Amino acid sequence: MPNRTTLNIAEAFVVLNQQKQASIEQLDAELYQRLNTNYAGFQGCELISCVEFEQDWLSWEIHPQGDETVILLSGQVTLVVQQASGEQELLLAEAGDFVVIPSNTWHCARTKVKTKLLFITPGEGTQHKPL
């Protein structure tokens, strides 16, 4: 029987490669540089991550290679999505609420309370821009 270890998503993230095989990456200052280097620019990969924050994001982000799923674990957050018709606000208010952000859609988050989100992100080509 293979060796199994219990991990915590707040301390280690999961990378799914193109074959949907999982690798564990420790959450540290070099994480995103490692993801880019070790996974060929994150081509075809998805990142399963948990992030806790208590203030508005400072930038927009976009994922051109696929839809991002965002699941509320605790707190409350408004995800702001840029659309041709203007900004759409999506409130996640109860644990388990989630939204799917379509690929190529700029988005950010706003909150004033401690909030924990679980992300399933197609990371290849992710970009950021100031608010």
C-alpha cells in the first residue's frame, strides 16, 4: 500500500498536470516561480489553492486558458467580473457558495472581513493589472 500523508490546503497547494496527475507544492515565497519553472510555464496545468485575506485585492487577474472555479470556505466576498456591459458583482455569502469565472475574464475580489476561498485555476498565461 502506498504511503499516504494528510496535508492542509492552507500550507500546500495541489498542481494537476495535463494528465490530471497531482503534485504537491509547498506554499512559500518561491511558489509561483517554481510553478512556472517546474511545469513548463504551467502549460495545461491547474492549481488547487486556498487563500485567506481580509481586504480588497489590489489588482485584476485573468486566466486565458480556462475557467476558474472559486468556492467560499468562510467569510464573505464580492467577486467583481468585467464584462462588455460593465462590471458584474457576484456575492459569495455562505460557506459552499461558488462561482465559475469564464476564461479571458478580468476579475477581482472585494471584502472587509476575513475570508477564505478555494480556487481551481488554469494558471497558464495568467495576467494581472492594477485596479
